[in-house]
Amino acid sequence: NAGVMQNPRHLVRRRGQEARLRCSPMKGHSHVYWYRQLPEEGLKFMVYLQKENIIDESGMPKERFSAEFPKEGPSILRIQQVVRGDSAAYFCASSQLAGAQGYTFGSGTRLTVV
Amino acid sequence: GESVGLHLPTLSVQEGDNSIINCAYSNSASDYFIWYKQESGKGPQFIIDIRSNMDKRQGQRVTVLLNKTVKHLSLQIAATQPGDSAVYFCAEKDGNEKLTFGTGTRLTIIP
């Protein structure tokens, strides 16, 4: 059973471009969470989604950032018009049930904006 | 706002010795705590967890202690090995779905 799969592992974008980060949850998991990690810092919650629904987006910046988890396919975190401050590691996690004690993280996508 | 923080950003321990990593939290509503290990270039890896109705929980070579009176959490690693070198994060939940992470402690095992 594959773990949480994130791709790409590394992504380089120029300022003003769009970044799309993909996350395939573990098999059977219908809850997905996105976190951002700046260098030398802890992870910060961004958004919690279930299939076709955004449950909690309290950690998402108001502009340029969006997330979706369609009925079919991976969850997508989309960053429009990237700026240097968006450079970070973005981690996805998934769980089978809401209220799961802990959940499984993917290996992350490291976004570098040049 | 509420936050989870750590007392020491770095810790060096001789191989074979025990290590203790500390964490302070401020959200009195937190009812579940987790320790994660993160190696370079990887995602956080679950180590051990504890619910707020407990004060101690043991795993293989690891023990988590919870002191709710002073809002303090610690991770003890026994007989440290080179593979234990990593950044360790505590995280907490207060009933909703999101985890609040501390900033991390970098543990270095000295051969």
C-alpha cells in the first residue's frame, strides 16, 4: 500500500508563474490536509479537504492560493502569480476518518520561486 | 494567539545516551499531542502520541510525558542511535482537524 504521494518533489517557478502541487492520498483515505513549512520552522496548517469539499481553509492566504480535491484524481494545491515568499516545502497528509489521531504525511514538494 | 513552542532549538547527545526533548504548549483546550520526527528532505514521521487523559505513554525506545498543569510535553529517547539524528516536532490538536506544530528541535547524535 503506497503512502501519500506528492509530486513533483521539486518545483522551480519564476515570479508571476503558477505552481500546481499534487497529492494522492493513501488508498482508502478521503481526508486530505495541506501544510506549509518554511526553512527552519514547523509546519503550518493551510487547508483540510474531503472529496469535493473544502472543510477548513482557515490557514490559506486570502489571495492567489486555492485547493481542490475532486471526486477523481489527486488533490491539487494551486498558487497563482507566485512570489519569492511562497518558496517553501508543502506537505500533504491524509487520513481515513475525520478526527483521526494522527495522519500520514507525504514527502513534500519543495517550491523555489526565482 | 495560541502556539506550541520548544525550549531548545538544538540538542547534541552522545550515541548510546538518553535524550530528552521538551515542548511547551499554551492551548489549554488541546486534548491530543503527537511527536514527529523529520529527516532532511522528508516529511514528518509519526513517533508517538498521547491523549490529555494520560500523563505517560511508552513505545519502543521512546516515552512521552505530559504535564497538563504546566502545559509541558517531553519526548525521551533511550539509547540513542545515529539514525535518531533529525528534527523533532511536537504537535497538538484541540478537537478540530488541524495540527499546530512547534518550531522543532534538531537532535544530533555524536558517534
